[in-house]
Amino acid sequence: MTVTLPIRMPVDTGGAMVATEVIQAQRGVVARILLPVGEPATLRLPQGRFLLRIRPPGGPVSDHEMTVDTAEESLTVLLSADTDRLQQERQAALGEAFDGAWVRLWALEDAWREVPLPGKPELAEGVLRRLRLQLPLGRIHAIQLGGKRIPWRVAMLPPAPEVDVVITTTGTLGFDGGARLEARSGDGAVEALLGYMKSGQLDSARVVAPVVLEALHRATLLGADGLLPAVAVGYFLLRTSDQAGPFDWMERLSEQAGWLPDAAIILASSLLRRQPDPDLGRARSLLVQAAQVGLPVYRDGLGLAFEGLRALASGTSDDPRTDGALAAVEPFARAADWRQHLASFRGHSPAEPTFSAILGVPTSAVVTIPGKRHVRVQRAGAQQANLAAAETIVVTRRSDYIDFSVTSQGPSEEAERVAEVRVLMGGLRPRLYQRSGPSLSYGDGREPVPREVRRAMRLDARVNDDLVEHLETNLRLE
Amino acid sequence: VTTVIDRFERRPQTHVLAIGVGSYRHLSSGEIPELANLLGRLTSPPRSAVAFADWIAAELNNPHAPLGSLELLLSPKQQYRLPGGDAVPVDEATSEAVKPAFDRWLERCNGDPGNVAMLFFSGHGIEYGDLHLLLDDVGASRFRLLENTINLTQTYGGLKQCQAMAQCFFVDACREISAELIEWRGASQGLLDVPLVYGNFARDAPIYFSTFESAQAFGDHERPSVYTELLLRAFATPTTLRGDETWAVTTSGLQEAIVQLFHRPRPGAPLPPDGQQPRLGGHTAGPTVLHVLDHSPSVQVSVACRPQAVTPRARLALTACDGTDLSWQRQPQPDTPEPWHVEVPVGSYDVRADFLLDRLPSAEKRAIVWPPARDIELPVDLQLEHLTPTALP
């Protein structure tokens, strides 16, 4: 006989697994087990009465009473997820948030490039709800969601051949504009482990971790089967110190998945924690390598890379490689949405994290003014240095505003350190809102220039052709 | 005075630093418009810190690390009365007062690896990469707006140099990003230097956040915050039954209880606000025992009929099955549509619904009650003949 147990899941999670406690009134918790959602599972329990306490990651607990009448009877249970009711309630309240929503898929090649969506998006009541993506391993992918009312944001995608992207409502408008973006691999145990880590339910995570670790040990090579478990267990062990690393499989992971920054970050973080002799030199190389490859897929990786590089950068007199890696990671760490277990942030693209909210629909009507060759950079308190050849200005026309990015590369470190830049636009003053670099100063457009830096500015103004023409005539650096 | 309890001994102890900031002397005066526009004075944080301190002083029981000291700072300035003791004036939570209190706390925590260090903060918080906790005198200078803040991220990193293997941080503060204030983020400092790479990486050091990143945390006027009440409920209902029949709150079990209780507000209490959800941060190597009960905890039980509409017409009863004859009962309450909320000890119970005034059939089931909370639903076998105008409200 199969007993169906309804549970409420916070999001629609096909193939999910949930940690479950088996409790007896006199003996307490007699077992902690992992149960699949939507598939029958057989429990072998001695005679008696039991409470099954089912703990979905981050969701409300479901309690179910069980009676086993004869000794060693097997009991088949089927967890039935009731996500629809929850979603329908929220959907009704916030359906309009999805008006004008869109997604874009990105792949990291030599740079981030937009790629066509494989497969057809699933719509529900006219609203984009789900994407099932088949993605080649060996390359990092990211999904971007935005809309008229949904701030544009980017989420890295799990390194798995099949990824399920689910878009739901959050119940409130807030930071997300009412839209939640979840991306999951098809590995229920891995996703459960990551989900429990996200909500901080580490007792439940400890129920799942041995299952994932076993899958890792079963995988002979770190291919599709072993990669995800290795990454998930790696982050779990770094969070909990349940076992002291580094382990051989972390070395193999780093060697065989060089395209995945998480692999190097996990090994580097484990080397930093190795007691009593952390391997700082190798950890530094690995973190620098990871930053050069790209952005880690998981938020724990982003946090560990930022923390590790910051510690290493402050602990050495001058190491351009470490400083450069930190400068590359920091804008993403600052813009990150730490609520997600995947690395996620607001941004124009996976390469451009932003602090402020961007709304609207991407337009192909992008106005670009390349290479203003007459720009000049004025050095603070010294004679002028003409760095024009190394300057480029790109103006990107958005729906309600204009973005400027100024890339500057000086002839010497000394010149770059003292240079000051003022952007003049014929009386219009842009607002500096973001730039890459290890330090930050705002104000009237003056700032010290690191060795290589791209400054981003925004002019909040209704865009029209007259304004663009005005800028083309007047935009310059002084 | 900030040291309200000092029982320091050279053995594993629990040392607590609690800070509640509500007055914010420079925020409401309007002298610093950049801050005044964003943040105001609060009434809940000092109440929260006092509630936490009260619980620590009166209830905390950890045989492995008994209470060794309690440092308390409250703004506005006020007296603190230890449970069953005298009232003492405690210092305001200014940067000048917090730093020496922190140093004393750290010295004590550092004395033994078996120590449990607890840091509780309630007040304004701003997060932009690092989390900045605002002290009473924040904004003393308009040129250094975040000068009198605690950079929690750096402080957490710095406490890697502390020998205490268990370090718990309770942060009851908003974690919103302020576009206006990020421009001054460089001025915020940790309370101690950060060891670069070396340190106590094996520490069990969870950060129990009242809310998730970039979200707000809420508190009612003149009463402890939603999160503090939730935290103290979680402390009061240990979920780990140990071999010696005692019940323990552990570092990891505490967050499980917080997550579970968050979805079940206390009867009569307002629902948790939208947009707030407690989160766990930091590094958790435990579970470490924080608190022990040598008796069975009381569990918050909710009893309702299915369909819910008949619950007010039922006489509801819980009877212990362990032969103690303990029982609880609620008479029909036609004006109370909510489920019946009752607190009972851990155990197995017969739960029953009788409809004395209606022709509805009785319903009963046996239920195991286990902390921190339990919902029990009694299915009522409604037949067509029961569906008369008098039978259903």
C-alpha cells in the first residue's frame, strides 16, 4: 500500500528530494532519511507509531503520523508537492508584474555572448514560466531576466547538461520586482543540499550530504555525473568543516574542470583553511586563475573568492595579479544577490553588474560612438599627458537613459595613479554610478584612475535624437 | 556600566555582548540630511536587547559552558534590572562605549577554546558587500557618515583570532542596500583587526540574521522585534533529545527551529511581515550545544478540524497517552474561527473533536507532539445529511 503525503514546496521543484525525520514519542528522532518528491519510496520501520517530519528546503514543515502494525513491515510513501496552490495565490496578486518580462541566455566564450534559447519556453496564462535548457558542458552559461517592472538580473546556470529554469512570483514587488528566478539541475540530491545550505538548515543538509558524497565517489571521472556532486559537497564541507580537506577529488576537480571557476575556488579555499600550514601561494594562483576564467556559478564560490582575494591582497605589499583578480571579482560581490545559491546580480549583462535597477526591454537600437580620439586626460597637479590613443568611449542608448563607459589605459602605472578625469558633455552632468577598481569615490566626476579601469556613468534623461546629436558634438574628456 | 553580569572563571563559559540601539541621536535632528532621510529613531531594538539579556540572565543553562558574563549597551540611556535583581544604569551604545565592552568580551571569550561567545545586535543595519551595524552616534560628522558603525563582516572575519570554538552572532537589523550611503562605505570599520589568512577556521560560528540580504527586518512599536521573539521561542523549545534524557538547543538545530517557527507565528501575534525571512550566514562547524533543558519542553500545538469551518463548533480535547491523565480541553467557541492553540509537553496524545450541539460525527486521532511546534488536523466525516443550515456556520 502506498500512502500519499501532501507537502508544500516553496517553489515548483520536479525531482526534488527532502530531508525527513522519523520521530517516536519515547525515543525521539530515530532516523533521518532523504525522500524523493513525486516518486514512491519504501521505508522499513519497526512496529510502532511514528511522526514523519518532512522539511522542504526553506519551506514549512509537514508532519504526518504513521503506524506500523507488524514488525519489519515496509511502508511505501509518496510525497506529493502542492506548489500550484501557493503559486496560484501569488500569481493572482502579481500577475501583472510579468507583463513585458523577457529572458536572455548567455554563454562565456572569449567574452560573454548572447546565444539563442535552445527549446521553446513554457507559458502559463500567457506568462513565461519555465525553460528547459540543454547546455553543453565545458562552458559557463547565464540566464538574464528583466521586464518593464522587473529589474534586469543575471543568474549563473548550474554546470549540468540539463537545466530547468523556473520563473515564479515572490509575493511582493520589492527588490525582485515580484519575479523569482530559480535554475536547477536534474540532480535532486545536489539541489536539496544546495537548498538547505541556502536556508541555513544544516542539520537537514547533513542528511543529504552523504548521499551526494556517495554519488561523487561512484563517479569514476569528473564528468557530468561527478561534477555537480563535487561542487556541492565542496561548498558544503567548506561551510561546515565536517571533514578537513583538501581532498584528492578537489585536486582532480580543479584539474579536469578548469573551465569552471568554482573548481579552482573550492581547492583554493580548502588550501587556505589547511591547518597548520595553509598553502597561500597555491591558493593565490588558483584564485587568480578562477578570476581570469570568469564568474563562479555558485554564490558560495563568489563569496569565498572575494573573501580569499581580499585577505591575500591585504596581506601582501604589492601583487598586481591578486589586485587585478580582486578588482575583477569585487563589482560582482558588491552587486550580488546573496539570497540565491547561484551567483546572481543585477546587471546589463553577465559582464556588467549594476547596483541600481534597470527596467525595460533590451533594444537593438543601440547608439555607439566609438573612439573619440580627441579626448584628453589631465594629470592631477602636473602637466597634461595625452593618453588619447588609449581612450575609448562607448555610449549606449537605453530606453530612458544613456550609459557611458570610458575605458582608459595609461602608459605607465605612475601616470595612471595620479590621473584625474572629468567628463564634460556640453553642460550636462552625468552621474557616476559604477566602475571597476579596488577603491571607490563618487562626487563630481573626479576620481583617481587605477592602471586600467572602465568607468561607467549614466545620464538620466529621456533619450531622443536631439540629445544624442548634442552628445556626439560635445562629449569629451578633459 | 556595561558589565551587568561578571562570573568569569578560567573554565569554558558563555560570554554575551548584547547591544540595542534605538535613539540614534544624530538621525532625527535633521543635522545630517543624508541619514535623516533614510533612517529614523526606533523603539524596538532596546526592548529586543533587554528581552535577549533577560533570557540569558534568567534562562540560559549550558552545563558545558555556563553563563560567565553579560555586557549590555542600550540606547536611549536607561536602567536595566536583572531578573530578580537591582536596577543598574547601562551605558549608551555609542562607539566610545561599545569598543571597550567588546574588548572585555573578547578577552573573556579568548580565554578558553570551550567558551561560547554570543554577540546580539538590534538596530539599524545597511548592507553593501559588508554589513554595517549603526551605533547610537552614527552620523556625528557629516564627513564621516558611517564612522560610528560596526562593520560586522570585518568583525566576523577578525574573530577568527578568537580561541572560542563556538561563536554565535544574532543580527536583528535591516540588510537593505542604501544607494545614498554606499558612497561613504569606506568609513565603516570592524571592531578588531582581521587576521589575514591564519586563524580559527574550525570555529562553529553561525550568524543568525533576522532577514535575508537586501531586505528589511521589522519591529513593533515599544516591544521586542518579530525576530527576537522568534529567536527566544526557538531557544525555549529545544529540538534535540539527548541520550541522558535532556533536551538541547544546538547551533544548527536553532536555525531549523527558527525556520519552522517562522511559518507559525505565536497565537495572537501578527503574521511575519512580507519580505522578512530569517537567514543563516557564517561558518557552521557544529552542532555545538548552546542551551540545555532537563525537562521536556512545552510545544506549541495547533488543533483544527477539516473542514476548518466546523472548528469553532467543536469541543476539542487533548489527552496524554502516557498514563499521566494530563488533558486539555476547549469548549466550542463560535466566535473564534482560528484553530485551538495550546502548549503541552512532548509526548503522544489522543486528540478529539465532539460536536455536542450539532449532528456532526466526532473525530479523533492519535498524534505525536514534538518540538518546536505541531499542527494537528482532525478530519470530520461530513455526510450530506449533516449539511443543514444549523450544522454549519
